[in-house]
Amino acid sequence: LGMRRRFFWSLMGAVATTLLIVGVLGALVTLSVVRAQTRNEMQRQIEQISALVADGLTADGVDLSTARAREVLAEGATPTVRRVLFEAGRVAGPEATVRLVAVTGGENIIGGNLPAGVVRAFDYAAVLGGETMADRVTDLQGGAVVEVVARSVADIGDSGSVLAAVMIRQSDVLDLGSIFRQMILPLLIAAAVAAVAAGRMSKWLARRFSQLREAAAALAAGNHEARAEVEGSDEIADLATSFNQMAEEIEATRQREREFLMSVGHDLRTPLTTVSGYVEVLEEGTLEPEEITRIAGVLDRETGRLRRLIEDLTLLARLESRQFTIRNEPVDVVAHLGETIEAYRGRAQAAHVTLSFAATGGGTIEIDPDRLDQIAGNLIENALRYTPEAGTVTVRVAVDRSAMSLQVIDTGPGIHPDDLPHIFEKYYVSKKYRRLRPEGSGLGLSIVNEIVGVMGGTITAQAEPDRPGTAITVVLPSGGSTASTI
């Protein structure tokens, strides 16, 4: 309910602001257009009125070239004046008033009884020059704003004076307030329609957000099958889609964690079962010395498996918590990795797997030798674990002054394309491939991926195109990370 209210008032605020701006701009534009149209119409009418007055006075025998025209105006409303003013009023319409005045070169106005504001703002030069005067004037007595146009009818004698027709129009339509009053009903109707639309929109938006909130609450409560309903293709739909993707990723991660824990549990249970069984045999005290020696070797091998698993779990936890040290130093990579690979020669021979080493380039680069050993060791262990008897594991190293490349290629069953993007993820276990040998924790590729990332390098995996197997390539820059703890 609170969300709906916020949506409603937010939308209404936006609508009200828009209506206000549109109303003000509309009123100003309307006022400007109406005033321009009114002034143009008045200018057209005053031209007609000027011609009508000149024709009317001439028809009654008034000689406009003499001072008699001024006397006609001075005498007041003579029949001639009343007639021409009546005809002029019909042209001007009921909203306007027409006056006849004499305008002198001394900037005086005779006759017509014009409002003081009109007299004060009168443009004598325009009228005496035969042009049409048009102005917007405030009446000094009543305070009303009027539109005034004036035009000469004819010259009066040779005194430089002219007989002029003046039209004054006072109408509420020319006032901003009146335009607002005319627009208020449409604005109120628009506001009512907007309120209904805002109510429906806020209800719709609130319902969609409520569904998303309920799905998030269900997911937080442990219902990992909770999903948000996706409606339309707007930003809320994008948010719901992103939420569903997150929920699916969480569920996938939990599934990988369960599979990982089951795998680790199996790796722990197998050597522990072996150790426990042999300990019971030793406790009986009936074994020959050669049997004790054989059992001691088995116990050493199984405890070694446990130790490596625990070390890998600890290292992975340190990497995730950023408690990991990089110490670069000058290293002859080819010679260093040659020694590392020799340490795995015996294990490869015991598995009847050929382990070969090839190097390109050489020289010394800045790198952490301990982390390089961990990378190479984990990759070799992983390759030996999946390579069958009579298979081959090939280690290739290429070195230049700026970087090194380490590639480990095996002849195992290969990796399915669906699994390739995930093999470096923590907890990811492919069900399609069975390890041929139990050695190792199964965390090697995750550990390598984390170490390579810390050292500023890259790691990629690809299936061998022309034969079974997998090639994993690591590229590390020289001095990619300074000596630091992350």
C-alpha cells in the first residue's frame, strides 16, 4: 500500500508539473497569438473605417481640405459625425469603440474624448505620416488594458493637421487571467484523467514490484525455486529477468557446492577407511615385519592424499579471502620448470604415462617461483589423473622477455564443449568423466585459475582438434604483480 501511494503521488506530481508547465506555456502562446491576430484585425478594420469616414464626410459636402473639418469635430456629434461613426462602429464590431479626432502638428488631439492613457501613448509621428498606429495602452483612469489603432483620414487644410480615426478595443480575451480561466476546465479534466491513469499505473507497478519483492523474500527464506514473473519488456521486466538469472545461478552454485562436498567427502572417506582398517590390523599385533613395512607404506600414501586435500582446501580458502602473497624474483623459467617436472616423473612412470617436456626461448624473467610451481604441479597432476595407461602428458614452455607461456596437453578423454566454460569454476564437477586415478583433491584447476588471476595472467582450455585430450594454456607476464599480500 505504501508503495502504491508513493507511485501514485510521484506520478501525480509529475503530471501536475507537466500540466502546469503546459498550461502556462499554452496560455502565453495563446495570448500572444490572440493579441497578434486581434491587432492585425484591428489594423485591417481601421483602414476600412478611414476610407468609410472620408467617403461619408465628402458625400455630406464637408471639405476636408479646409479648417471646416476641425469645426465639425469641435461642434460635437453633428448628424454627419453620428452617421459616419455609426457606420464605422458596424465595421469595428460591438467590442470596439471608434472616435474621430483632429491631430495637430503640435502634438495635440482635438475632439473624440479619448481616455487619458490613449492620449499619453499616442504616436503622433506615425499618424501624421500616414501610417497606422498600433499600441497596447493602459487606461490611466480605469486601469483597463486596451488595444488602440489609429490612422489618418485626410489632411485638414494646410496647417499640417490630419483628421484621424481611432479604434479602441477592450476585451477579456486579451488578458492572461481570462485565458487561464478559460483553460482551467480542460486542465481540471486532464488532471482527473491523469489521476485515474496514475492510480491504475501505480497499482500495476506496485503489483509487479510486490511480486518481485515476494520472490526475493522467498529466495532469502530458502526457497531456491522462487522466481519473479516477467511481464513486458521494460526496466522492471529486465530487473525480474536479472533476478531470475541470479536465482538460477544461486541454485546452480548450491548444486555445485553439494556435488563438491560429496566429492571431497568421498576423497576424505576413502583414505580414512583404508587407514582405519590397517590400524585395526596393526592393533592385533600378529603381523610379520615385512607386512608391517608394506602397511606403513600404504598408510604414508593415504595420509599424503589427506594432507594434499587439506592443503588444497586451505589454499583455496586463502585465495578466496585474499590472504595470498606474491613475491617476484628473477627466475630462469625453463630450468625451474624442468626441475618441477622431474619431481612428477616417478608418478607418471608408476601410472605408465609418458611425461615429456619441451621449451622454446629462455632467459630470466620476474616471477614468483613458488606460485609457478603450484600452477605447473596442479596442471600436471590434473593431466595425470585423467590420462589412461600408455597415454602422454606433454608440457610446453615458451619464454620471452615480457611473458611466459605454459601449456599442458594430455591424451585423456577430453572435455565436452558444454563443460569447457566451467572447468575453472569452484565446486564445478563434471559427471561425464571419471578420474582414472584417485590422487589429488580435484581442486587443481580452481586453484590454478585463482593464482593466475592474482598474477595478472590468463588461462584457457581447449579440446585437441585431431585426437582425444585437452590442452590447458597459462600465460603469465613478467613482473605481473609486485611483491604483495592480497
